[in-house]
Amino acid sequence: MLTDTHTHLTLPTYNADREEVIARAQAEGVRRLVVIGLDLASSRAAVALAECQENLWATVGVHPHEAAALDEETLEALTELAAHPKVVAWGEIGLDYYRHRTPRKVQREAFRRQLARARAVGRPVVVHDREAHEEVFALLEEAEAWARGGVMHCFSGDRALAERYLARGFYIGLDGPVTFPKASRLHDLAAHLPLNALLLETDCPYLTPHPYRGRRNEPAYLRYIAERVAQLRGLTVEAVAEVTSANAVRLFGWSSLA
């Protein structure tokens, strides 16, 4: 049983075949999927989609690219959504200093406010960190975010940074790039970090793994990520699937793997 802990199935790219995409994932052994909120509208859509599918779950939050939209009304609406029984985390939140779509000061304030609210409602966090490693870590430390835990989505730091997160109980998310032949840093992480600290993600429709790189990603392709991690560690795919799914159960508060 595989668990895709980061999907964007509410995006328009899936409007024509969303049900078929979910069915293909199930056929490939992806038994649970987490649909990520990027703003208030997509958070509401993620919850609505999760309500209709037993094996789907949702997160709510405002992505750093949309941080300027996080006013008090939006924060209160997200807080209300976070209480829904199908919501398992607050995210995707964090800092993105690569694309510069939102001023850094605005991103930092939105991140702070959402970390505080996630802690208040007892939800783990799904953290986006692009070229802002030290600031993200410092803000998580400031917010005492370690108490309920979280995952560093599509982790892009080195092993030393990963180990700092692991020491505080956070998980590391591995995505399609770990399958790329030249991604030596990710290969090192996948091979040497404790398996009980890893989560598998597609980030679909983005970051499509080899051999489908360049096409639209979907949760069915999670098995290619699991296969590559298994190969790097000298394990079976079944072992990787079982442990990483158990990790998701712990983080998201599910009662079991079933």
C-alpha cells in the first residue's frame, strides 16, 4: 500500500479525467491520497473532493505565492475548514525565495500567522521551502512548530539540514526528482536518511518522475518514486511502501494503515 502525501488534484488540469486519475492511482496500489490547499478556494475544493472519496484527505492553507491574500477573514475561514474530519494538516505554507511572486516580508508574516493557527488547532504543517532554508527553519523554531510535527515538502536541502529536521520530529518528503539520473544529492538522502522519517509525494501535476518526465504527473506514478527509493536502499518496494505509509499514519493521525 502506497500513500501519496502531496497532490494537487483540484487543479484544472484534472477537470476532464479526475475520477480516472484517482482510479489509476488505486489500481497501482496508492491507497491514500492527500489533496493540498494552496489558497482558500483550493482548500475548500480539496475538502469537498475528500468528502466524496473515502481514500482522499485534505489540507488547508495559503502557499507563499498567494501570501498577500491572507487577510483575517481568510485566516478565519481556513481555521473553520481545518476542523473538518477529512483535514489532516495545515499547508502548503512556507517561503519561496526563488520565484519572487510575493514580497519576502509578506511571505514571512503569512507563514508566521499560519504556523500559529496550525498549532492552535492542533494540525501538523506541510512546509514549502525554496531557497529559504535558514529562514524557514528559524520561523518553525520561533513558532515551536515541532510540537505537532510536519513534513518538509519536496525537500531541497542537504543531509545536514535534513538531520536537523529529523532531530525535531519532522518528516522529509521525496518527490519525482529522486528518480532523475543526475540527482545525486537526493539519491544520498533517499539512501541514508532513516526510512521511518520519509514520506513519498508526487506533487502532481508537477515534478513527474522518470520515465514520464515532461508529462502531466499523477498519483499512479508514485510507484516509480517508491521503486527508486527501494533500489537506492537495497529494499523491496513493498517494504518502502509499508514504512512510508506507516509514517503518514503517524503524522496525519490516521488510526491504521487500512
